[in-house]
Amino acid sequence: MSNEHDARLQEKDHVTAQWQTEIEVVHGIGLHARPSVIFTRLAKSFPCTIEIEVNGSSIWLNGKSIVKVMGAKIRKGSVLKIRADGIRAAEAIAALKELVEHNFDEDKLHGRNV
């Protein structure tokens, strides 16, 4: 194989690799309806698969499914693992982690800058 072919394979693997993060939910009432909709809408904007696990349950749920996310009853203090696999997976993980860290942007909605 040529060096150019190796470089393309490495680049492709990097772009489509599986990524994962873990974060504690600090939102006052967890992922109720509105934060769940925001989370799944953002997840759906990425072409990769996105799954979540709650509190080490070993059960991975479709992070793009509003039914699955709301059904998980994710409360404040829950530890949320988010994993993505496929194209733009790293970008998806970063965006979803930031969304959770920033309280689903609720402070902006209520005119508070935090």
C-alpha cells in the first residue's frame, strides 16, 4: 500500500471512530420533556449513531429517540454516558456534552447569563 492510501485510511478511521463521554446531569429536574427534545434534536443533527446509558445500567438506549430518552427518567445527579459511532462522532459527543454541561441552555431562555 502507498503512503497516500495509508493516510486516507487513518483519516477515515479518525472521522468514523467511536467516541464516548460521561457526564453528571446537573439540571434541576433532569431530562424532562423540553431538555429531552433539545437533546434528541441535537443528536439527530449528526449522521452517526448516538446511544446513552444511565447510571451504569449497561443498557444502551437510542439517543435520537425522544421516547427512549424520556422513558429513561434521567434525574438530577444521574451519570449519563454518551457514545457515538460513525461520521462526525467526535463532534456529536462534544456538542451533546456541552449541551448537558450548560443546562440545556435553559438559563438563556429565562434571560439569565451564567
